[in-house]
Amino acid sequence: MSDITPMRSALRRGVQDGSGFKKLGGTWGEVLAEFLGTFVLICFGDGVVAMAVAGLPGSGRTEGPTVFFLGAGDWLLIAWGWAFAVAFGVYVAGGVSGAHINPAVTLAFAVRRKFPWKKVGPYIAAQVVGAFVGAALVYAVYWQAIDAFNKASKTTREGAGGVATYSIFATFPAPYFAGSNWGPLLDQVVGTAFLVMFIVAVIDLRNTAVKANLGPLIIGFAVAAVGMSFGANAGYAINPARDFGPRLFAWLAGWGDTALPGTVEGSFSWYFWVPIVGPVIGAIIGVLLYDLFIGDILHVRARLEESAEPGPDTLESGTAASSEAGNAASTADEE
């Protein structure tokens, strides 16, 4: 006890005099949490793609040094890998910042969940930097496998064939879009709208709220669902920081125009803006749709329950909960 008391006093003094303790307890601490949560997201998200694209083939665990994605099971590896990446990123940061780890989520919460606009910029900056550093760590672990894959494929990072190893870090559209960015843009809007709709449903305590701290895991399942249903179109970035931070790193690491501005001659061009603009639009649509069809109804029901008087009239209130409350009150009066 004698050792703990001085520590508590020092901590109390630090908070009162506005030193670093107070800063860590405010926005600065939340920014650090967003950085670490997004860092975890990319380490395990980009990490699972690196495993599938370069690690497994190069280590002799597939049919050849350049063989990957032979079947749907390979895509499930990616989908579930990203699901766990999101879940653990949210578990890491959730208690401090709410674990947005996605600029689209941050903007949607500012629009409809009273998240302070003054925090939007710092949150987004932390998310992008965390994603960049996460991509750098994945590269540090897998660069030998990446170079071995490119050598076996007889290509370079900047060559047309380099898009395979570039895909470890950021996204690009499927060939059937024939170079158009409008189809992938719609894909990003739709995928992110569903993601944010699911997030606000999971955290809404008025709805069928998730119990026992399982919320982050369910949000990870939501990401897996989006990946399984919409992922092949454009790699389901559904997160501007998740795409742009690693994209910027890939550009610095030698993938050139494939990364920024996102151009492969004859395939796609100036693609970098699509995984930024699409998710932002989709996130706002997702939270608005939830509130229009579900959130506002739950709000009205809650207000009606609060204003209802105990007694026979509550039987006509339209909710079972109000009826039970009225009966309980009547029983208490009789006793």
C-alpha cells in the first residue's frame, strides 16, 4: 500500500496540472487507440493476403510457386482472415476510442451519431497512418516471399504481372468492368452501406443487442459476409484508410503506377479514388437507412413506453413490455 499511494498521488497531480496524463485521457489517447486498432487490422488483413498470394506458394504448400486462388476455399481464407483482423482490431481499440478503425465509419458517426466533428480529422489521420505502418510490417515479414513470387512469375513490381503481389496491400477492380470505375464505385457504396448498417445494428442497445462483449466478433462476421457476397468485384476495401495507407506504402515500395494513381495499362486507370469516395458515400447511406427503417422506430417505441401510465390503458400501447409493466404496477398497488 505504501508504494501504491505515491503513484496514485502522482497520477492525480498529473491529471490536475494538465500534463501528459490528461492528454492521454482525452482525444490524444483515442487517436493512439485508433492508430493501434487500424495497425492490427492491416497486419492481419494484409497478412492473410500475403500468406495466400506469396507465402503459401513460395513455401511449397501449393501446387507451384505461383499457384494461388484455385478454388472458393482460397477466397474463404481471405474472407475469414479479414474478419478476424477486424474483430481483433476492434477488441484492441474499442474500450478507448470506440474502434472506428475506418474513416467511413467515423464520418457516418459524425453525421448521425453525434460524434464530435473536431475529432474526425485526428481519427482519420491516425487510421491512415496506422494502416501505412501495418502495411510496412507485413512487407518486412513477407518481402522475400514477394520477390520470390515475382521472380517465379517472371515479372517485376512495376510490371503488369506485379499486380498480383500489389494485391497484398490494396485493391483493384475485376477485369469484367473493362476499365470502368463506375461499377467498382457502386460496389464500394453497396458493400460499405451494408457494413455500417450492420455495425449500427450490433451496437444499438434498443435492438437485439449483442451480449457478453461479442460485438467486435459479430462485426468481423459482417466483414466476412460482405467479402463473401461482394468481394470479387473490387476486393471489398470498404474502408478508405485500409486501402489508401497500404496503397501509399506500396507506391513507395516500388509498385509504381499500379499503386498510385492506380493504373495498369489496358486494365484500369486512376483507380485510387474509388475505395475512398465509395465507402464514404456508402457509410452515410447505411446509417441513414438503418435510422429510417429501424432506428427511428425503436426511438419512437422507447418514447411511448416512457410516457405510458401504468394501468389498463397500457394494454393498448402496442408493446408487450408496456403491458407487463402495467400489470406489475397494478399487482403492486393491490398488495
